[in-house]
Amino acid sequence: MKSNICTLEEGNASLSLLLDETEKTAAYSNLDKKQTGRLRLLAEELVEMLPELLSFSKGKFWIESEEKVFSLHTVLTPNESMTAERREKLLAVSSTGKNSAAIGIMSKIKLAAEFMLIDYEENATYSTPFYENGMINPVSIGMDLAWSLNSYKQKANTQKDERWDELEKSIIANIADDVLVGVQGKKVEIIVKKSF
């Protein structure tokens, strides 16, 4: 089943539609109260990172489900407000890999999505441990470039450093089965997967 598609724009009205659609999908799929709460929590995590991304892109959100397997899809397309100045500012923050604002997994996932939105073709060699350690074969999910939370978690688990501590504190890292961020053409897609 595929839910209704919500158009995401700058402002909170479209983000509340995203949460409403999540509740409807949970009800339609006969999820119990705990499962509904977890699905909504994953949608709320997406809502937290979308306002800044929607300041320079347009988006669409929907949920695909089959029995008790869910994928929350957010597709972002850069718009005309992505000026050369904003692009340079984002690239400067991204290229250092030391964005002090990127604390927590969701902030880093947002940074990966921003980077992919600004110019992935010219910056395919982009390199920070967070970005590198999550890269996967994009062909496996039909993308041109892809990052996976599971891949990142596996690499962080082997080293048990501050990255692992950050993952243990993350809501999305503990509830979602995986989070994928990928580029297809000029669009960036964020997919949050959860099975009940």
C-alpha cells in the first residue's frame, strides 16, 4: 500500500500533514498503540530535520507498507533559492566535516542530505568519517549515490568510539531498521525503514 503523497514546503503546515499521514497509515495498517507511537516517532525525527532542508528545496512525503513493513519516503528537489552563496556556505561547512551544529545522528543525516542536494556530481569525493563510513553500493537501491545508517552502525560498532556512543543515544538509530539517503538524478531521497 502507498499512502497519500504530501507536498512539503517551507513552513510548519506541510510538516503537520506528514504526521497526520503517518497516523492514518498506522490506523489503516492496524498497528497497535505502541507500534503507532514508534512509527510516529520516526516521522517526528524526519520533521525535525526538514525545515532547514525545505528552505532551499521542495519535497514530497509518503509511506509505503506491506503487511507490517514500512518505508517512510521523503524526496527533496532543490529550488531556485539555492543560490551560489548558499551553496558555497553549505560546501564550506560540509568539507570541513567539523560542523559544530551537526551534533547527533539526525543532524549528520541532514548534513548528508544537504550535501547531496547542493552538488553531488562535483563533490563525489566528499569525505568525512560519517559520510564515508555509511556509503553503500547505490545500485542495490536504484540510486546514483547512497548512504546507509546500517552501514555506518556496523563500522562504528567495530571501533566502539564516540560514534557508537552517539548511536546508542539516537532515537532513530535505535528504532529504525535502516535510514537511507540517496541521490537519483537531481533529487535526494531519505527512506526510513521499519518492520513490526
